[in-house]
Amino acid sequence: MGPYEEDIVEGLVVKTLKSTDEGVAFVVEVEGKTIYFAGDLNHWHWEGESKQYNEEMANNYHKELALLPGHLDIAFVPVDPRLGSFYSLGAKDLVETVSVDMLVPMHMWKIIRYAVHYKKNSVIVSRMSFSWIQFHKHGGYNAVSFCT
């Protein structure tokens, strides 16, 4: 699927958004639940890039966020330590734009300590009132989820 497409298969609704990097992001509606998989759709703010580049990236990201439904049951979003101090900027923007019940960070590159730091220090976590954090292994990778 390309950007801004929709497909319905046996009651499963799949919509796409344009990524700010590669591919598309998916919004899936099934059995009354809405699942968002950002893929590479993120507020990529790279240290060393020009101010103009980072502003354009932010604008493009916010345009896509405006297309999301007002509530997401589960959101898989990049929380990428390669962005330095801006690692959670996209996730922060997301929860300031829409209501999210469960946020599942991606792109952590096996660096699970960022999840603990994220839970303790993030505006997102305090806004969402997470009651617990879950760590688990999946296919050799560390995974984490924050739940309300």
C-alpha cells in the first residue's frame, strides 16, 4: 500500500499515512479497536542537520498526526536513541495530539535502558498515567510496553 490508501478485508480496515522516512504508517481498525503502527513516521530531529531540515521534518510529521483518529488503543512509535536528547520527540507529539491507551516504543536498537529512563522522565508517561511497564524478549529482541 502507498500513502493515503485504505483497504477493507473481512471487517479489518487498514489506512495508511505517508512516512517522514521510508514506507508508510498504518492505522488498523478491528473489532472496535484502533491500532497505530508508525513504522518510520516520526518527528526525526537529527543533531547536525540544518534548522530548516529539522523544521521541515517537524511540519511533515505534524501534518500526518493531524490525520490520525482522536483515540488510539495501541500505538507503536519510534523512540530512537540515535536522536540523542530528541529520542522521544515524536512520541511526545503523538500523545499531545491524540489519546493513547498503550504506547509501545520501537527503534530502541536493543537499548532497553531508554525505556526505564523514558518511563521515569517523560512528559508522555506523566500525561498518560502509566501504571506499569512490561519488559519481554521477542525473537531475540528486547521489547517494552507502557500500559495505563
